Amino acid sequence: MTDQHSPACLPAPSASAVGARRALPLVRRTLCAASLALLLAAGPAAAVAGGVEWPAAKNTAAQVEKAGLTMLDTEQLAMHIHTTLEVFADGEQVTVPADIGIDRSGAAPRYSPLHTHDETGTIHVESAEWRDFTLGQLLTEWGTPREDTRFGAPLAWVDGRPWAGDADDIVFRDGETITLRYTSR
């Protein structure tokens, strides 16, 4: 018995089918290039997060003050730790934006003790004194996750362990990973 999918069971390709197969790689390359161009034009957050994008607040100094912190003229390093923050909205990863807590509106940048430099999710805690800094303060500086009414309060994990309390109360610790999962209401 001959296998239904073996080459012996398939009819010989027509000339038009051969031409179509030759054109297919060109179509695939063109579609891939066009898709890549659209993703790059949309920016990394839109490309990764399926439409959920929470950019850094434009009114940085006001958001930092709202978080109970003070803008600094230079980064202070008496306390210098890094925590990773991962954020998901309806299962899609959201990019943690660069410049949360950094005000670049003046001649020189000013810094909150809690800030991001890039989109890696690394939270920099750089302070003139050792004290507790919380996720709630960072989210206040960021602004938009709380202001997006499509989502309820997030579920939180610290280093893979579920957080039982309010995510705002999580204290940043060096080397830890905090994961937030927001779900549509």
C-alpha cells in the first residue's frame, strides 16, 4: 500500500505551480521585511505588548513628589541596588520604559532615587541613605499602570513566590525579580 503523502502519490506540478513556488520565497521575504518595519516603527513596547503601552510620565518631578520622594541633581550611591521588574497585561509582556524617575527637561538630568535608564526592567535604587523604597513609589512615578482603567489591581510575585499583600508594599531588594500581572476588568 502506498502512503497518501509520499511523492509517488502526488501529481506532477504544473508550470504555473512551479512559478508560484519560486515566487513564494520573495513574497515571504517581502512580508517579513514589511512586518519588521511596522514593528520597529511602532516602538518596542507596542511590538512586545500587543497594544498595551505604558510610557514613562512626562511630568516626572510632579510624579516623584507625589511618590513622596525628592528629585536629586546627581545620582547618589550610598545605597545602590538593582531590582528587575516584569509587567504583564492580559498575558502580554509590557515594556518597562526608560526614564521613569528621570527628568531630562532641564540643562542637566535630575534623578529620583528610584529610576530606570533603559527598557530592560532594571529598577535602579540610588539614594544618599539606606532606607526602604517600595514598588508603590515606583508605580506612582510611572503613573500609567494605575491610571489605565482597563485593568484591576495586579497580582504580584517576588522571585517566583506569590505576594499575599498589596503589591504597592513590596520593598525593593538587590537582585530580586518582581513580577506584576494585570488582568482586564
